[in-house]
Amino acid sequence: MNRVEITKRGVRSSVSGTMVPGLRIANSKDSFELALELPSTLPVYYRIDPSGLEWGEDLAAFAGGAAIPGPQAWDLLALVHGTVPAPDDALDVPGVQRLTIGTVVRVDAAGVRVERQAPRLPSPESDLINVVGAALPDGEFGIAYSGGLSSAFLAVAAYRAGKRPVLVHADLGAAFAHLPVPEIPGLELRRVPMDVSELLDHHPIATEVPRPPTPEVEARRRLVAKLSAAVELPLAIGTLLEDLVSIRLPEAEISDEKLLACEPFHVAGTLPTLAEARKFLEGQTVYAPMASVEGPPEEQRPGAQPPPMPAGVNFVPGLTEAGQEEYGIARQLRLPLWEEHIKSLPPVLGKADAALAERGGAGAVLPALDPQVLAAVAALSTDDIGRIERSVFRNNLPLWQAIDAHGVTGVRRAAPGYWLRLATAEHLYAQRDKPAAYVADSPLAKAGLIEAEQVTAALRDPRQMSEHALALLRLVWTDHWMRGQA
């Protein structure tokens, strides 16, 4: 715990060594500033009192030996539905907030002030592929290689920088055989057999932590740890690159003629008039089409990627009316905070912070968070990133262009996170009787938030289970965590 005090002689601070990426500390005899200027995989908390400021990385230290308050019902249901905690969430420890990117806490003779100040990125030193390559380690390392866009681009960037990492691919079994794993000319590819259920089993998750972990964060951490151990090398991951180098169609420079030609790719289907197309674009996401990886409908497996859906609420099966009300509270509390937070930041930092909150850092090297990488992305125009070509919305253009230039073909075009949705569906389908029995006496059901019978029915129905796989798995994990808290 670090302490900053206002005294008659000025500002006195005791600062221990800290290794939080993106954290800026400015300290003098008259003032002290604490600011988070880049998205960070490590949290920093602070508390203001009449004599100054306390800050540090250990939330338990702020609790002073008392138990950290557990999440409320609405908080748990938000996690089940995949809504990440508020940007400044500190789990209701009295007076404590988490330091968010763009927040500056200043202490001087006038007191303590908390201000919002959009961080400034450095001037880009080179183009995107070069700075990504420079951000990778210089010694021996591996790349967690899925065969998707981000990991393929990362591999190409490493090769261009004269680095020769091992590409380490998790072989998750027959259910994933349809997903391409293209070779990268000049780099070695190693396959590591892995059991999906080892990544998604709820039994190993920690129950002594103050909030249930989510599969989006924990499964990725487990995956990277297993791959790293298999090759005995540190790993880098391309996570967030695809999020950063991306735009929505409403952000593209688009003429009326091109918009009408692109109508079949709107989420809601073909729109009959230009006016309706423009109105729809004002408030809705439009997705680039993905190459089919699921096969014909009769051959689709559990977890096949569903088509994009218009914005709305898709409740987990069995959510009661009381549960819907609690989840409504979560949306009312969290979504405006995230919206305000993202709008206060440069677009690239907002995208990075939101994606990092959802997926975590997985304990790996994340070139996407390097200041020069963020600066290079910020320097790209929307037309550099995505545009309509031959009546199709092409997104992530700098990544695809680099991959094509290296002669790489067959890169997977499924959306980020597709593998996790498929893995979750495979895991629940294979283990369906066990999770169904597990949630039969769910603590969430005892609290009146879900109907256990409807949840177990969904787990045993391949169509419902596939549609709600991740939410159902989060529910099982949350149940396990709640039992451990009892």
C-alpha cells in the first residue's frame, strides 16, 4: 500500500516499486500525480481521505483484513450474460475505486482532485507491421497460433522483423478439424494436443476470489499456460489486434451507390430504400461477411457460429422475472458508465480497454498494448482499415494485406472467439448430464433468479445449448463459485 500525505511542508509520499504497464507517477515535494495512460492487465486501486491518498495493486489491503464484499445479484447475472464490470469497479470496498485509463489523481496543497484527461499517444515511428514486430521479444519465444487473422498477422510481423518464433497450435480434437491452420512460410508449426474439457471444467476455478472468473478470461489463460509449458517458452498472443484494426460499416467512407450495393450484408437483411439503409446504419452494427466454416445446415455441429443479430437482450434460459429485473439493473448501471468511459478516450484506447476487460491478457505478451502499436493504429484512416469492395464490406485491411503479401493462404475468417463458443458447446454437449445435475439445486435458483428446470432442459437440448453455450457455462461456473463462498 502506498501513501501520499498533505503536510504543512508540502506533499509527502511513500512509493514502493511498481511494475504496472501504462502507469505514470509524477512526484515532487509540492505535488503528486497518479495516472493510467495505457490499458493495463494489472489493476490499480485508490482511496481518498482527508489527509491524502492511498493507492496500490492489492484490493485486499484496502479492506484492512475484512472480507471483500461479494457481488450482488445483479452483478452475478451480468457476469452470466457476459457483461464486464464497470471500468472503475472495486467490488464495493468502502471508498475505493479502480484507476481507469484517462483518470488522473492529483495531490497538492489544495487537496486531492480526480480529473479525466485523455492520454496522448506518441507519434508513430513506423507502419503497423513493423512496430508489431518490434514489440515482440528478441529472444526465444512462441506465438499462440490459432490460424486466425490476428495470430497469422502476428507471425508474419515476427518474420518481417527477423524473429523466428515457434507457432504453437492447440489441437482441440476432431470437432475443430474444419478450422484451417495455415502454415506461415519460414516459421515452424508445432501442434499440442489438448482436451477441451480441461480448459472449460468448472472444478479448478478459484472460489476464494471476490468475483467468479469467466471462461473468456480463464479458458484463455489456461490455454496459454498449457501451450507455454508444452514448448517451454514464453508466448505472445495476437489478442486485441483484430479489435483495434477494425471499423463498423457506419464509420466507413461510403457513397449512396456503394451502400445500396452492400445491402445484402446488413444485419437485418436487405433494406428496400436508401433512407431505410441510412437510418439503420445510424444505430446498428453491420458486420463483414465471414467465410463459411460451419458447413451446410444439416452438417452443423453444436456451437456453429450463429448469424449476427440486431442489438437487444438475449436472456440465459430459465431467467425468472426477478432475474430479468436484476439483470436490467446491471445494464442500467454498467452500460452508461462504459459508454461515457469509451467516449472520453481516443478511439484506439477505448477499443483496447473494452476488449481487454472482456478477455484479459492470458498471462502472455500482448503486442497490441505496446504504445507504438497503438500509435500506429491511431494513425490509420477509416479507409485504410475497412471499405466496400465489389459490394462486400472488407474489414481489417492492414492485417489481410500483410498476410497476403507474405504468401499465406487459408487463414480462418471466423469471428474472434468462435473457437471458444465451439469449444464450450462441445464441452457441454459431451458432459451434458453432469452440468444439468449440477444446476438442479443451483444457488441462483434458490435465490429465485433462475428456474433450474428450464436451465437443465436447455443443457439437454442441442439447439438451445448451442445458442446459449457460453451463458450456460458462465452460469455453471458462477454456481460453483457461489457454492465455494457458502
